[in-house]
Amino acid sequence: MIRVLGIETSCDETAASVVALDDAGSARILSSPVLSQIEEHAAFGGVVPEIAARAHVEALDGLVEAAIADSGTKLSDLDAIAVTAGPGLVGGLIVGLMTAKAIAAASGKPLIAINHLEGHALTPRLTDGLEFPYLLLLVSGGHTQIVLVRGVGDYRRWATTIDDALGEAFDKTAKMLGLPYPGGPNVEKAAKAGNPGRFAFPRPMKGEPRPDFSFSGLKTAVRQAATAISPLSDQDVADICASFQEAVTDVLADRVGKALERFTAEFLEVSARILVVAGGVAANEQIRSMLQGLCRENGFGFVAPPLDLCTDNAAMIAWAGIERLRAGLVEDNAMGFAPRSRWPLDQVSAPVIGAGRRGAKA
């Protein structure tokens, strides 16, 4: 039995979790309390780093205590402490990392510094027991990437955004249109009543041989369309949201389609080809339906972990800790590890400056 405590404070969710792996290879989430800060940031239309860090300070001790108590274990039963050390908002990362270091020092347990993106990349092995290799589409407020997951600690970035992350584009579109925060769910809700053909928004990068994403120009087109017909009626807002969402879906279909073709060509020996989607944008019904259809057309299985494991959570951090323990990938000097606001998951590919709000070099 391996049991690991995970801590996550990279953005605006404070989370702690205990995950166990038994001798038979069966994984279980024993506890996973998450405290959202949506109400604290709603008035600002986005996450305010200083407010987020203070909220983590106020909540984290209680959440860690609750996670251990709810798991039915004691601190002495744990095998390691895993914590998100980047990428993310540095103030929040400091809170989580220093708390984890204190717990590790007091308990004598090893500390494992986890890349937040690795947590997402390995989650389908917790939920679905996937074997390597597989493709990951990560679409969130801070990241838009297609990653080849070849093994624990072995990742290749196949595509990334060259400017805004998709979740950020959703949030900024919502803010421009006067929709509440968080933007993604509210843009999707408004789009259900809209006409997706009313506005001919651009499809950035669609058809380009370069596999990357770009959403800055699309966001600008939304602002220009809204300004041209201001003041906006409810139907105007719905039509803009529907047209924006349609453009995003078209771009994702083109970009992901190229990645599926590449995987098929490069991994002829892999019979169970899988696309995993993670991140808050993965909850969007239109995008998820498109991805499922694209996978069927290309002979891929489609895996989307439960929504609470797609968004920021500590269970994925604890599981990544278990994976690294089993693989012997635990740093001897982890207690000296410093938080990283930028931390590429792929250590080989050349950096792409401007690639999303968090992890711009990823």
C-alpha cells in the first residue's frame, strides 16, 4: 500500500487529497476536499494573484487536516508529501510548497515537487488505468497544449498556444460581453440561445502546417464585433457567444485532427490509440462532442476524467507523487526546490514565448 498526501495551490483552488495504491495495483482517492475562490474573484472578472495567495494561507491548513481525517489515515501512515511546485501564480505556489515542506520536515516523509501539468497528464492512469503512450489535449485557463505522454517524466509537446490560452479567451470574451465570472460556463450557456452563423469570426491557424494554436486574434474579432453593434441586446450577446464557440470548435477540430494523424503514423504498433482531454474547457459540451466524433472517425478512444479531476485538484498531484515514487523519480534535494511560475512539462522542445498565461515557455 502506497499513500500520498497531495497539495494544490497553483491558482484559485485550494485543495488537499490523500490517494492510495494497493498491492494489487488498484488506486483509490481516499479524500479530496477543494475550496474554490470564485466568489472572491468574481467582482474583478478574473483571478487576482494577491487575493488568491491570501485565501490559500487562510484555508490550506484546515484542508490538509480535513483530507487526512477524511481519508481514515494518520500522517504517520503516509509515504510521501506531493505538492504543486509550478507552473502557476507564484504567490499561491509559495503557500503550498512551504506548507508541504513544513509537513515533510515535521513528519520525516519525503517531499515530491510536482509539475501541475504532469498531474493532468497522469490523471487518466488513476481514473482509467491507461497504458503509455497516449495523447493529451490540455485546455484550461492557463494552458492549451497537445502533449504526447510516453511515460512518467517522459513528455513531448506537439502543439501549444502562441498567445492566449483557450480558457483565458473564453474568460476575456465573457468579460467583454458583460457575462459573469467564470467566463467559460457562461459563454457556453449564452451560446445555446445564439446563432453560430451570424458572425464570421476568424479561425486562427486552421489549415496551417504548424501544429500550434492562436486565440488572440479571435478575441480581438469578438471585441470589434461587439463594439460595432453596441449597445448589445441579450440576443446579440448570445449570437456572439455562439459564433465564438463555433470558431473555437472548428480550430480545435483542425489542430487535434492533425495530432491524431501524426500519432497514427508514428505509433503503428499501438493498437489502443487514446486521446485524453483535461482542463476546465473540457467541460464544454460542444467541444467535447466534437472531440468524441473526431476520435471515432480516426479510430481513437476518448477519455475525459470526471470534471472534478479535469480542473485543478490535489488528487492528481497525489497520484503523480505515487507514479514518481514507483518510478524512482524522487529528487534528493526536494526540500530546496523553489516554486516555478513557468515550468515546461516537455524539457526537450524549444520554448515558445507567449504560450499562455501560466507556463508561457511550456
